[in-house]
Amino acid sequence: MRDIHRIADIGGLFLLLILISVRNYGQNPLFAVDSMYLAKHDIVYKTPAYEGFEGFPLGNGDLGGMIWNTNNGIEVQLNKSDLYDRPNNESLATLRGGARLTVDLGAPGVEWIYLDDFDGRLSIKNAEVVLHAKTPFMESRVNSWVASSKNVWCFQIKASHFKQLKEGTKLRVSLERWGSRTFPGWYGGFSKDTKSGLGNANSIIIGKDLVLEETFDGLRFSVACRILGEETTPEIISSNRLELKTNSKQPNYDLTVIVSMVTSNESENPTESAVQLLNDFENRTLIKEKQAHQEWWKGFWKQSFVHLENDYIENVYYFRRYLMGSSSRGKYPVVFNGGLWTWNHDVRNWVTPHHWNTQQQYWGLCAQNDCELMLPYLNTYFRLMPNAEEHAKKRGVENAILWSEPHDFFGSMTFWDRSDMLNNFTPASQIAGLFWEYYQFTLDSVFLKQKAFPFMKKSAEFYVQKLQWDSLKNEYFIFPAQPYEQPRTNQLKNPVTDRNMIIANLSNCIKAAEILQTEVDKIKQWQRIIDHLWPIPYRVIPEMGEVIELAYYPDGTLFPKVEERGRWLNIMSPNTSVVFPSGVIGIDQAASREFKAASTIVRHHLPTANAISPDPIVAARLGMGNDVLKMMQNGIRRLQHFPQGLFYNIDHWYNLSLYRDSVTTPDITAQRDYLYDERAHYPNRLPAKPFIQAGLEPLSIYGTAINEMLLQSNEGKIRVFPAIPDGWEVGFKLSARGAFTVSSEKQKDGTIPALIIESRKGNECRVVNPWPNSKVEVWNLKENKKQVNHRILQKDVIVFKTLPDQNYLIVPEGKKNTLKQTTYKGVQNDAPKSFYEAALGKSRNF
């Protein structure tokens, strides 16, 4: 497993120094962050979660899963990022579930009817779950975390028994794996072959360790379990299940359960390696492993900071960042349909990765200074370039790459010829955009030369060969084609999504080639294409104004017809793709026709289309802060279905409610009924409950939108607070293109005291003046606080040269000595939070 670079905890401080450079340049004069700040975002359950989909997510980037309560203890679904088997009779390449761990305390220590007290919490600050319960029989506490540098999950368990059990109990740990069907088409067709996906589990005992071995086509993995602190006896119950019991009853016990998982992707002998992980953990000692775990997460949180006016939305933001740190450090990208956070055997709705959904997990990571978390995605797609070349050749283009919208992470283009996806050619260029983004934020020239530019160039080459020339119009065109997953027809001409991604990718290729001083002839060819593409299709819609449409019919009329416009237009927002994900226009083009048309579309975005639409990001890129807030509020109300903060990625779950015809706003108030009403079922009569799982796209969309509200660097310069809602007080430390880290704050009255720019690579810095038409001073904070020469360009852009690893302060002229440092404080959260119909946490109900 790949570690993100570690950052030392200087002098025992955590977040007090969060805004100091990781290279220790001295305290940030703008603001400091109290060490308890993130504790205010603990997610608190005052009633146990007895359902897997309500569990707390834990992980180290590769190994992870959900932990929840049973009447007698805890249950855990252990998953891993590389548990892929090959296509089978039921489904395509599938990310399988790992194993199930159950800890039985020997008495109803968490059963609702006996509860005197309960507190369960996920500390995202420490990446740790603490479950504390008290009944007439016992008081128990479980502290759980996944080691940051090795695939070992730890459970520290303490229990004190009361007089009803004065002799105490024995503790039993069960490790089992029962494979199952995945139900990839759960609300459509599904396999009735109950033998599908069962696997070939084998139980063995090594010393006093439990070991489960599993074999699938192309995959072997082993899970090992050990108890530290008590004498134990292991027992094989079946080929799929083992148990480990303490040898004697204890009135009080303090023990630790550790579990490891290793796959054949990592070791020729997964069983031997899994046991060795337990040995390494035990030999290093629990204390040192936990210190290392806490150290890693301290370093992770130090890399960036966000303070928002709305505590709930800020909580959602940090939860998303926590999830990515917990799941995107393995071999493969995070899958959108549940990630590591599935709970029910091998059930995973939508087995096949879809490009549009998958990429969303990787939007905005670089802005959070989490570029390392993008590597599983980038390395996977780079590794599979030969498969994409074969697919391009199949579509008639040589020496280029083409990704079909649905595919797997072994390079198979799954149902590429499905009619609603057949002629969508944009995925490769959108993936290329993320390669370029990684370079822009890191300025890693080796990555640019060896990975980014080769990928970008070959994705561009598909269009270079696919485009046709219209000599009468003196422009290029493409036919047949279609916008993203267009269900109406794939026989369209000149989709706006192709146009925007061609401009974006070819423009980026030109910049990359100029940096690398290569491809002179290609630069000319790419520029000619950019200069001669078809125009944007515009249309005036009554009561809306002028908007961007999707494409043209072969006869040149606009697609769709006016009478065909409807909800499906907004699902993936292709008509705002000129803003995002292409980045063709931004705030600099505020007076342009396309900017105004995109703004009109955003203002009229349907409230019922939230799950996978990037329009909140679009609104932020257009400077529409109040609209971003409105869309986030709407999306949280409708889509944050789960109490730990997970969302679902489809807007229509209210259709499963038995009460949808009985309430005024079922699309809001009945969205969560399918979770708890066991009568809810799909049209095919399958019950809803077995298929309940998270979808990760909404969290990523809102997290990215928040980054863009606070800081933008997509137009060749840094712009702070471009889309802040009215009256919001905010502060941030985020990353900008050009390898800069930017810190600033905006007070309630709109005052911006100063900016701090950390230059990691010594690039020239360009910043839009936060104090329009006012004079500023630029100071080097390292070199004896020396003032730095700067100049002001057109459009009030401050430009100055930087040196690597230096911090710069930008302030209004004469205001340097009047700065007053803000301290952002936090108090540990001890209660659930609510947001209209949504909630973070569970209230006490006993």
C-alpha cells in the first residue's frame, strides 16, 4: 500500500500549527487553529446502529469497511480496494466483500432494551471509532482504528461486569466469509442462481490465529485474526467460519483483537503474509502502532484547512476528505457505488465502473492538497492505456486511446455498444484533464513527461483522426456522436460535450508540449482544430432566456427539440460542460455569451436532479455563491440518507415509499423511507433493504464546490473567495495551480485582512487583487520579512516572482502591522446534528 508522505508532529502540537508550512516557516500571522477544531466534527450516535448501512466507516486507504453494533457487541465488514475477481456468469469484474468479524461480549451489553447509556462516535480527526455502552450486565468500550502503514485493523476492547455477572464472561470472536451474488442489476434483471459468487473459502488455524483463505478467478486473499492480552482457544466451525474464545471467564478484561488482510496482488503467499502482519504489529507494540496511526492523520489534516459559516456543511466537507484518505491509497481507484463501505456480503449495485461516476471521487483533491490520493486513479488509467488503444482501433482510429463510458479496471470496455453510450467519445479527454490537473498542482515534470503528456496526446489523437472537415463552413465536425449517456439518440452531430473537451484537451496538450519543448508540428495541428470547431448551440427558452443546448441533428436543427426538453437534461449537466469539467470558460469571461447562457442554466437547475450533476461546481466557477449554497442545501436534504454522513447517488428513492402519494413533497420527505420500512420494494418485487448502499458522488461534488467557492486557480491566476454566499465568514488553507498553497479569511462584513502564499516550487505568482484597484504590499516572511517587488497587470492582477519553499504575505498598503490573528476554536461534538430532513448522528431513543 502506498503511504502519503508523512509530516512530523512538531512539539506535540496538532492543529494549532495547521496553517504553518509543513516545512516550519513560522506561525501564520493570519490565523491559527485550535487543536480541538476537528473534534467539533465528531459524528455521534446516542443510540446504537444495528444495521450495517448505518455503521461507521474506517480505513487506511486500502483496508477498510463498516463497524456497527449487535446486541452482544460489534460487527464489522472488512473490505479491501483490490478484491476484484474476473467476470462470471452473473456479473463483470466485481469488487468483492472481504470478511465479516463479530465480537460477542458474552452478554447483551449493547441490546436496546437493557441500555442505560450509549455513546458511539467517529472521530475523523483521529480516524477512530469509539463505542461505549452500559447495561445492568456490563460496561464496555471498544476503540477501533486501521493502522496507517500496514493492513491491520485493531479493536481495543474493555469490559467491566456488574453483580448480575459477577464471575464475568468469555469473549468470542467470529471470523467468516460467505460469498454471494452481487445483484448488479438489482432494480432490473437479476440472477436467481443462488450459487453465484459463493467463492471457495477455507478455514485454517495457525498457532492460535484464525485464518480464512478465499479463492476467486484471478484473485486469492487471506484474512488472519488474533487476540492479544488473553489466553484463547481457536476452533474451526466450517470451511467458511472460525471462532476464537478466551479460555476463562473474567469479571474485567482488557484485550485487543487484530485482523489483517493480504491479497495475491501483494504476495505469492497471502496467508503467510497476513500472519506476518499480525506478528509485526504485535512486535512493534500496540502503543507504537497507535502513535504512528495518529501521526499519519495529524499530517494528513495539516495539509489543508477549511472554515465555513455553516457547521453542518463544513462537517460534510471534512467527512468527504476523511473518506478519501481512508479509501484512496491502494492499487485501484475508489469505486463510486459504495467504495469500501458496503456491508451485505458481496452485494454491490452497479458492478461496472462508469467513467462519469468514478472520476467524481477525484474532483477537487488537488485543491485540498491531497494530490497523492489521485494516484490510484491516474496510475490505473495509465496502466491500462494499451487496452484503450485497442478500443480506439476498434472504432477506426490508430495510435490513440478511447475509453467507453462503462469499463472495468482490467481494461475491458463493457457493453461499450449500448445505444445510450455508443458514441460518447469524451471519457478519455476528461481523464486526461485529471492527469493535467495533477501536474498543474504539483509541477512534477517527470510525471508530465512520462505519464500525463503521453495520455493527453493519445486522447487528443482520437479526435484528430475522428473529426471531419466541412469545406463549405470552414470548420471541423463530428458525426455520429452523442453527449454524455444520451438516452434519446446516438446519431447526432457536433455535441457540445465533444466540442468543450476537444478545446480543453488540445489546449492542455499545447501547454504541455511547450513545457516539454516537443511536438512543434502537433501544436500547429491542435491549434488549427481549436480555431475551426463548430459553434456552441444556443437556444432561447421562454421564461428562462438563452441557454446552451446539447448538439445538432444531422439536418442542422438543434437537439433536443423544444418539446423534448426535460429532467434528463440536468442529470449530468452536459449543457454546462463549457464551465466544468472542461474549464473552457470561467469568471474572466463573465461578459461573454456562453458565460451568461451557462449562468441561466444553473439558475434554473431542477431541484430533483442532484446526485451526479456537477452544477454546484459550475455555479462556483461562475461566481454564483448563493446558488451553490442553495444547491448544496437541496442536495443534502434529498441525498444524505445515512446518519454517519454517507449519501446515495440517485434522486428517486422516494418512489419506493408506500407514502409517496400521501405527502405533499415525497421527493424530499419520503426519500429515506426505503431504509427503515421493510415493506419497501423495487418494481421487480425485490425488497429494498438488502441492496441499501452508499453512493459517493454527491459528497465529492459538494466538496469540490466548496474548494471552488473559496479559491480558484483555473484561469492562470489565483482568485480568493470568488463565490462566497452573502454574509458568510470563512477561512481556508488550500492548494492552487502552480504549486502554491494559499491561506486567507473573509470576515462577515466582507473584509479580507491578507493572503499568505506558500511557493513550493518557486513559480511566478499571479493573484487577482482581493482589494480591487487598491495598492498592496508583498512581503517575504522567511527572509527577514523583506518586501518583494511586484507589478499590477490589466484586470488588477498582482504579479511577483517567488523562491522555492518561501512564504509570502500580501496585504493592503500600510496594513501589515495592523493584522490581528484569528484563532479558530472547536469543542468536541457530543450530540447529533440536524439539517432540515438530514442528520449527522443518531439521537437517543431509550
